[in-house]
Amino acid sequence: MNGAHASIRDVLYDAPGPKAKRRIAFVTVISLLALAALLAAIVRRFYVTGQLDPKYWSIFLRYTTWRFIGRGLLGTLQVAAASSVLAFAAGMLLMMARVCRYRVLNAIATFIIELSRGIPTLLFIYFFFLLAPQFGLQLPSFWRITLPVSISAMGVTAEALRSGVNAVPRGQTEAAVSLGMRSASVFFKIVFPQGFRYVIPTLISEMVIVFKDTTYAYVVNYADLMQNAKVLISNYDALLAVYLVVAVIYIVINYLINKLAATVERRTRAAVAAAK
Amino acid sequence: MSNGKIISQEPIIELKHIDKHFGSLHVLKDINLTVHKGEVVVIIGPSGSGKSTLCRTINRLETIDSGEIVIDGSVMPKEGKKLAELRSQIGMVFQSFNLFAHKTILDNVTIAPRDVLKKSKREAEEEAMQLLKRVGVDSQAGKVPAQLSGGQQQRVAIARSLAMHPKAILFDEPTSALDPEMIGEVLDVMTELARDGMTMVIVTHEMNFARRVADRVIFMDGGSILEEAAPEEFFAAPKTQRARDFLNSLGDRESRS
């Protein structure tokens, strides 16, 4: 165990001695047995209720099933990408309004951020889906899911960016200012690039939330992964099989996003450490 | 003057009746100070005497309540383009280096000439490499600040100031955050600058350095300038009791260590 990889475990506990090692082996065996028993019970339950019948699973041997799932996934990815970009752009503007020197803008930005953070995504969806059309705002279903998800994420994004900008040591600004740089240059060339690096992991976690929020697409009848999964289920009655496959797809994508977060964090840590 | 140096009578920095409060604390009391072209002024005094605040006031990193700051004949305004322009003419070296953490050493030196003076990338980089060579860190140009020692970082900070061709450089305790074995390399660079005729205002605790390099020593306590003299005069026979106490306390500390 070296300093670079010291985990919380290394900090909390001594290196295990002979007695601790026996105890660890015992706990390991018991846990694995319990897990196996639980899995067996679940599988048995599915077997009894007939969910493991080949007729439910054979649909995955067909190309058309995968094409349908693929189209849903594409829809999900489009909404997730558009929402992430919009949430970032709006979050950036809100953050700048919140930290600028004009009190009025500070207050307005704070108010919008609190609304965005405090109201559940589903309410924003109902607003664009049910309320907005009554006032003549007819949006395509893509925007009926993308706008609410973006609005719901922009407040958290703004606050994450702000915490990053605030964490940049004051000396960085002082150095830039004393070289004669103007405030826009100081912010965009010195402060923001550093603050942004601090919060890349937070922003990527926020992307995972955006990604999961896109599952509300079924509310507005937008053909995302979840919506298409429901169609498959109603056609083939393959509840377990379809949800299992869809869950695996969500897990894999979110795992990849988190992996990306970890990689980016590792790469930027060295640069960030210097600011102290 | 101490080094037999002839100093012009052309004022570069003029502070006139500067007053500043931190809440109820009166940190600068009617400060009047003129620094001439080519002069090296060293400010010393106990901690809390206001010497760092005074240094930071010169380019308005600290606000003032009243008084006037004049840089090479131009009154420094409170804000705006003119303030930025005058600041660009006065270099500043900080206790904690304050190199831009996300930029390479080379970019640290070129960013202001490119952003403020609108120099081309090539021109700025050529000059930056010469300056880095002058302070002895040209071999580190591609690294980021975190990869350098404190002494190296402070020398880069000096090169970064020089890249703006300042009329004067302010040093706010430039060696206080350094490990003892790195203080010398930074003081050497500063001594060389002084020898080349750079106008400098230096806040420091390094008395031997002050004695060697200063044209004038300013002793501050309680927010006021109490003494102003050539270094040999000041260190041999300080006029005020507080300066004597301060120098004695330093002597004690040095003999103990």
C-alpha cells in the first residue's frame, strides 16, 4: 500500500494479523453463500412464475428487436446529449450572473437556480406537456423531454461551476490583475479554466443524473430506450427479459460515464494541486 | 547612497497621504513615500506593521480610504482601463508565487504580454525563453508550476513580471514561503535585478539582503513610516526605540537558531 493509492480502509485499520485474516476468510465465505442463496431464490421464483420460459427470451435472437432497442437508445442518447449541452450553457450563464458585480442579476440568478434545484423534473415535464400547450406552445416531443430535463439540471450545474470558481485561490486573480489583465480576461483565461477543472467530476456525475432523467420520456411519448422497452413488453409480455436487458444497457453507459469522470479527475489532479 | 549608485530624481512611484482602515483598525496612517527611478527601497517592520498592505496598495490590490497614488506622473484611478494599464507597468511578486496553476511555465510568462500588450505568440515566447534563461529555469519551460520547487516557481514569477517590461517591481515577502535552502537562489536573482538598475520595492525579513541591496530602508510599525534611512545608517544606529527593539528581537532570534 503506497501513499498514492491509500484508501479509507488503510487509514481506518491496521494491516490484518493472523486472527483478522481468519475472520476475513469466514466473513467472505458467509457473504458469498448468502448471495448465492438469494440469487437462487430469485431465479426459482422467476422459474415458478414462468418468466424464464424461452418464448420470452427468444425475441432477443431477432435482429428487429435489437434494431428497435437501438433506435430507443439513440433517442435516449440524443435527449441526454442535448440536455447536457443546454444545461451546461444555461448553468454557465446563471453562474456568471450569480457571481457578477450587479446585485440585481445575482438575485435573479439565485432565484432561478433555487427553482431549478427545488422543483422535481416531472413537474417541469408536466408544465411543457400539459400546461404550455394550453397557452399555444406546441413543442415536438423531443423538446418536451429535453427542455424540462435541461431546466432541472441547470441549477445544479450553475452551483457546481460556482463552487469551482470560488475555490480558485484569490492569489491567481491578484497575479493576473497585477499584470494588467482586464476582468474578462482574468475570468475566462485564469479563474474559470481552473475552477472548471475542480468540478469536472461533479459535472460528469450530473450527466449521469441527466441520463437517468431521460427515462421520463415515456410521459411525453418520446421514443427513448425506456419507451421502446415498454412497447416490447406489451407486445411480447416479456417483462423480466426486456427490463433486464435495458437495465444492463443503462448500467454499462453510466459505468462508462463514471469511468470517464475518474480518468479526467486523475489527469487534472496534478494541475489543480499547484494552485495551493 | 549605499552602493555608490547614482539614483535619478525622477519619481516612479509616489504615495501621497495614504490612509486605510480595516474596520476600526487604522492600518495605514498618512503614508508618504516616493520611489525614484533605479532605486531599491526595502520595507521592514514587525508583522502587522502594515508593510505588506503598503506594498499591495501601490498597485491598488488593496483599496485605500484617502490619498493619491501616482505612477510615473499618472494618477492611479480606482477602476477601469487606465488602472489596468498602470498596473501593467508595475510588476508584482507575491509571497506564495501565484503562478497560474493550469498553465505551463512558458505560458505563465507569455500570457500577459499576449493578452495585454497584444504581442504575437512567437515574439512573446522568444522573449519568455530569454527571461527564463536569465532566472535559470529555461529547462523547465514545458512543465506546470506544481512540478517545480518553490525557489524555481518564485524565479518564474520574477520572469513573468519582467516580461511586461515594468517600470518598477514590487516584492511582497518573496522568500517567506520558501524552504531555507531556496531563499538564496531567489535573492540572487533579485540582487542581479537591482544591479541592472531595476526600480524595486521589497518587503522582506532578510536583513542581510536588505543591508546589501537597499538604497533606502523604510521602517514601519503600527501603520506608520517611523524611519527612512540609508541601510548602513539604519542598521548601525536606528533612531527610534521601536526600530531598536525590532532589530534586537531579530538578533535574539538569529543567535538562538
